[in-house]
Amino acid sequence: MILKNKDAQVLKAIHLKYKKRLVFFTNKILNNNDEWADSFAGEALMKLWNICDFNSEAEIKDFLYRTVRNSCVAYNNRNNEIRFTDQEIQEFFMTAEILSEFNQKENSK
């Protein structure tokens, strides 16, 4: 998947594929703060649209998760509530990647 020239259909596909995942990821970092989770996921998608220069789905995914993570860290810093360390977030992200790969393999059978 490539996102260039503000292709609305590609953005819609990205939204459908990643919005729930980003909300889940954000909720894990913020201990189930649904209001901010949805907001940070939406903000990441808007930033993706504004930049709109990605050559692969890996770049898109990396941008979205980093943007959401950075928003969560900034939120926690503003509220002096660091709930997870960078290492814990990284471990969660790696676990999510492994599960995603496993699900893809299972679905292809």
C-alpha cells in the first residue's frame, strides 16, 4: 500500500485497517482511556494524510504507531503519569507484530 497525492481510497483502507489497532495500542499505554485513545488514533491518521508521502505499508504503519506513541508519552508527561516505560511499550509492540504475523499465516491456510 502506497500513500501519495492524498488518495482518499487508500486513506480509507488505512483507516479501516489501523484505527481499531491504534485505539487498542493507545488504550494499553494509557490504561484504557478511551477518550484519548480515539483522539490520538484520529490525530495520527490526520497527520498521515497531511504528510501523504509514504512508499510502503511498513512506512505507514511505523508512522502511525510512532505518532500515537509520541502522543501518549506527551500526554503522560503533561499529567506526570508515566504508566509504561519505553521498554514495556516496545515489548508490547513486538508482541503485537508477532500476533499479527501469526494471524496472517493462520488466515492464509
